[in-house]
Amino acid sequence: MRKSTVLALAFLLLAACNKSDASAAGDGRPVIKVKVDAAGYHPSEAKAKAGKPVRLEFTRTTDEGCGQQLVVPSLDIKKDLPLNQAVAVDVTMPASGKLDFTCGMDMYRGAVVAE
């Protein structure tokens, strides 16, 4: 293999490995992926552009703990989180401050901060 081909392949592999948990939905809005496990939300805090639409995608990975339900109190949203299935929640960020979310028992807490 030529040296330039090897370098190009190495670059593509590095780019693929550096994917973050934020991607884009089909409609172009950013997606923030949140894992829910026995310890809570990961990440427990993320950032998104103020006043803009964003998709929060929650995936519960364990039956342990109280992460079976998601609540976004300020938007009156309640969603069940089935095990190992991504659940999308489309919201528009506030102009300032943060958008809090919790589990159904209000023990796990997380937020998306408007920036």
C-alpha cells in the first residue's frame, strides 16, 4: 500500500474514534445522548444553544435504580424508558438558564444548560 493511502486510512479511523455523544438528528437539530444506569445520568449535565431546538436521547442500560421513567418538570413531560432502547425527547432550549430532568422518583437529576 502506498504511504498516502495508509495515512488517509489512519486519518479516517482516528476521525471515527473521536465521535462525541452529540450528533445531529435527521432534521438538523443537535442530539445529546444520555445513558441512564444505576448511578444516574451520564452525562448529568450537557450544553446546548439557547433558544434552539435540541433532541435529548435517553437510553436506560440497567434495571437497577430508579431510571425507568424520565420527567422534564418545566415542560410537563413524562416518558417511560424501556431497557436498552433509545427514547428521543425533542425540546427547545430556554433563552437562558437550564432545562432540568429527573427520574420518576426525583432521585436522579440532570440538566441541559443554555449557552
